Amino acid sequence: MIKNLKEYKNKKKILIEHNKNYYDKNISKIDDASYDKLKRELLEFENYQKIPIIEKKVSEIIGFEPSKKFSKIKHPETMLSLDNAFDRDDIVDFYKRINNYLNLNSNHREKLFAEPKIDGVSASLKYIDGKLVQGLSRGDGEFGEDITENLKTIEDIPKKLKKLNTGELIVRGEVYIPKSKFKNLSNKFANPRNAASGSLRQKDAKNTEKIPLRFFAYGTIFMNHNLESRQSKFLEFLKHQGFKINPLGKIINDEKDLLENYKILENKRSELDYDIDGIVYKIDDFKLQQRLGNLTNSPRWAIAHKFSAEKGISKIKNIEIQVGRTGALTPVAKINPVNIGGVTVSNATLHNEDEIERKDIRIGDTVVVQRAGDVIPQVVQVDISKRDQNSRKFIFPKKCPCGFDTIKDYNKVTKKFDAVRRCPDKGYECNLITKEKIKHYVSKDAMNIEGLGKKVVENFWDLNLVKLPQDIYKLNFEKISQLEGWGKLSAENLKKSINKTKKISLEKFIYSLGIRHIGQENAKILAKYFQSIKTFKKVIFAKKNIFKELLELDGIGETQINSLKNFFSNNTNKKVFEELIKNLSISDFIIQSKGKFINKTFMFTGGMEKMSRSEAKQIVENEGGKVLGSPSKKLDYLVTGDSKPTVKKINQAKDLGIKILKEKDWYKLINF
Ligand code: IVH
């Protein structure tokens, strides 16, 4: 039993040393049982003692992380994640989005290919003239780590393709460890996924070779779509080239098919020798995949249908209120730590006060907690039979912990008040919101400042070092190097990563501001519209701001406009904005310089038969052109769809001498 923090730190150092020996140097100076005991002791201590924020917990260490030693290489096309679906409604929405985008009848059900979602780690393989020349990890999606040698040790990965011996081919797939093999591995990892990830990233590929890693190939990139016309056929093609393809893939024709297949696989799940955590549905037709394209983080043409989550039983010790970046008050149950599917869970969300009421959840209750992938664990049910006399109701506070009275938004559509209470802070008056805004500012999809994670933000906040986002640029690294848990090297690294991210794109900067309803997609739309920080600033500081004009942008509606107005009507927000841009070098939105519509502007009126407005707009933009919302002298083409074009717009365009294209002329122009 570990007695104090000092002993914890010493023992953790020893554990890390053992990990290093094992993963990096291929030597083991400790027997498995003693290693397990050491790790268990450390985990136990972490469960019951408060660990300083700066310390990386053993429960957070995945083996030995050697990421810095691999060189980073840009993926030819970003490795995206997948959007998640949890029930039938989500699936129907998926079909709806596709039909809308492709302008298909709402009842249409495009053929999907369903494949098990393997719970491993993804890798991207590059073949030139049939030879494996490079293997990358996913990395941050844009840049992967060069783990070619490690991947080459995997038998399922062909080093030479069986038939194709010309050109370039990218094959993407999942590396995994069979469950049966995982059992025999020494107990250094909580689950097969962590084991696969840790083993793949060992410095010496000889060590990877000893681990029973396997590989299922499941995809490629748009560039290779010329090889086959459909996902199902492409997988056959890969099989003939020597890859292992998951045998449970299936064509899906409609919801009935889809749900049947889901049930079958969910039942089969436990019999399989590899972990799967859902089913991936992909539009089978490559042409349609290409037309649908991608959102920022996920393709429009695929979705992951998750299996129901893993569950655990625990007891609620307390309920605390967490305040999010947008002011939402979320009740969080502090529970006795419980291991759910290899992850120790000690916090679980209770969503909002209505949910607590509906499920009658009380402090002291024994509850069922569920965890699904990367979704926050949640309390799903109370075991009433175990309720004891000491359990007590939680009184949901009407005030934010910062002291402000909370509000509930009124939803004009449902004519109801939101279930979520919010702190009405508009700027940086609520400390809790401010902290979350800073965490958002530095996060991966925003400024992406490595080494300035959530814990460090909390720590710097407590030490009064960072109270507003711009304070990050005033940090004294000499002082930081002397803080507990820091040193010269780590302070120097932080300085470097802050400096490195000072050069940032306009869209990332807008997203970093953390304006409610302005996510990554909307930030991109705004960046495209404003093009430079100078114009953006002009609009914000103009006497009469022109946010209303943004209504013409696809994706921006009243909600977003009101949120922008709200945000920039606050002086602190404006001040923070100004301070940040003083410290940063914000690059203009990159206007494409290639494409057949460079410097050309389009406007659309009326519905078209073969495509939606969104797709038409995407096509113009992909070719470097711009879509305008109203006719003006700047307009080059007015495209009139056959269905109900606006006569007024056509007349205006005629008066201005603008070229008018009929629907069929438009298809001709884009070779559709
Ligand atoms: S297709 C554009 N197919 O799931 C994304 N992914 O959450 C295309 N995964 O990073 C991914 N099995 O590591 C695809 N049959 C499958 C998969 C699969 C597992 C993983 C993959 C990806 C993650 C997305």
C-alpha cells in the first residue's frame, strides 16, 4: 500500500522505467506478477488520493509513449473520424442528410456497405508499383507518424501486392490484437486496443514483431476510386491483392436490412476473436461518396452505428455542478471508481436537472453507469432495491457557482424552455466559464497548443498565471521552470509550442474564440466570407455591424447571427479579441488558385433535378469560385434551376447583363 505522494512518485518513476525497458529496449527487469502488483498499487492510490494536476497518472499512461521518435508525414488525404449514430432515428437522419445533399427523393435508400467497426488503431499504407513503401499512423489526422518498419512486421499486411504492379495505391485499415492472444500477453495494457497502439509504436520494430498484431483493410482515398466503382467491389479487389478483409461485411438496402444486421452482429460480438464497437455504414457507390465529400472531421458518406455501451455498477458519493464553456450547468455524479471495459470511471454525467428528477437519482444511490467509446460516461439507472435511508435528494442550484442567477433558453420551435440551465455570462465574468474558454482556446481543434492541456490550464489558473486567453502570451517561462512538476526542459517545450502556434489560420482562430453556435464548420464559412482578420475586425468594430448580411451564407442562420452579435456586443470579448490578434499572425483564408471557376461568381435560383443547392455550391467552391446570395455587378453567372426559379432575380440579372445558365447548361459546364 502506497502511503504518500512521495512514495507514489518514486514508484511511478520505477514503473515508467520498466515500461521503457520493455517497450523501447526489449528487456524486462521485473517479473509479470511484481509488475502487476506495482501497477495495481499505483492505480489504487490514484483512485483514492488527489494527485497534483501536473502529474500524469498511471491510468492515463498507455504503455510507453515514444511518439516523438517517429518522423511526421502528411497524409495525402486527411484521415477523418466518423460521426456516430446510436439509434434508428440517427440512422434515418443519416439517410435524410444524404438524400438532401444529393437531391434525392426523401424515401430513397441508397445502397450501403456495412462493416464491423474494429476497435483497434488505424493505419495508412502506401504502395508504389505494387510495393509497400510507407506506413503511417493516424496521428492528428493530417500528419501521421512514420511507423513503416513496425507495420511491415504484421503478417496480414502484404509487402508486395499480388497483382497490381503500377501506380500508387493507399490502403487504410485497422491494426488489432485478437482477444485470445491478448489474454496471453503480459498485463501491461488494460485492453487489446491499448495493447495494439502501444506495440505498434515501439522504437525497435523487432519488439513489434513479437506481438500478435493483425490487420483488416477497409478503405482507400478518393484518389484511388478509379480502381473500382464501389466499396464492396474495392474490398474484393483488396482481397485479391493479398489483404485480409473482414468477412462480415454486407450490402444494406434499407432500414429493415440495416437493423437486422445490427442485431445479428451485436449478438455475434462476444464470439468474435477481435473487439468491435459498432458497425460502419458507407455509401457503396464511390461516385456518390465523392459527390458527398467530407465535413471538417468526418465524411458525409459514412457513419458509425455504435453498439450499446458497456455498463458498470457504482455508488454516487456526491453530485457536483460543472459549468461548460457556453455556460451550461451540468450535474456530474462523483462515483466510487469502477472499471468499465478497461477504463476507470469516477465521474458520470447526469445531463440536467430534469433527467435527475425523471430517473429519481439521489446522492448515496447505487447506480448503473455506462460508457460508450469516447462519449462521456453517464448514469443510466438507479437500483432502487439498494437505496438506503441515508440517500438524499439533490437540490439543483438556481445560481451558477459564480453567483449569477441562471436562465433557461426559450425554444421558439418547441415552445418550451430548455432543460439546461445556463449562467448568463456574456464575457469573462464567470470564472468557471472563463476557465473552460481558455481550455477550448488551447485545445486540439482550436489553437492546438501542445503541453497546455486542461490540467495545466487549471494549474496556471490557480497560480494566477493565466486568467484570460491572452495571458498565455505573457507567461514567464523562467518562473514556470521552477514550479513543482516543471523543469527547464518542459518550460522550454511549452514556450516552443506556444510560439509555434502563433501562426494560425483565420478559420482556426475564429473557432478558438469559442463563440456559441460557431463550431468548426461555421468558423470555416465565416473565414471564407471575411477572408482576412482585418475585414473580420472591421465588421466587429463597425458602428452598425453587418452580421445580418451573413444570412446569405449557407449554414449561417438567425441563431448564429444572434450569437455573434451577443458575443461582440460585450466589451471584454472585444478586448480579448484585440489582445489575441496582437499576439498572433493570422493568415488569410486560402483562396484556391487552381480550378476552372477561379475569380468567377455564381448565383443559383430555383431547384435542380440532379443536385441540391449545397452540392452545387460545393462544386463551385471546389473549382475556386464563389457563390453569391443576390445579383449584383460582381455576379458572373446566374444558374436557373428548372423548378420555380425567381423571376425577379432573372430580370435583375438580365438588366445587369449577367450570363444566365439553364439547368442543363450548368450540368454541361461541370461535365455532370
Ligand atoms: S472507415 C473516413 N471502416 O473507426 C473514415 N473505419 O471513428 C473512414 N474503424 O479512425 C473510416 N473499423 O480507425 C472505417 N470498417 C471500418 C472501421 C473503421 C474501424 C475505425 C478507424 C477510424 C475510426 C473512426
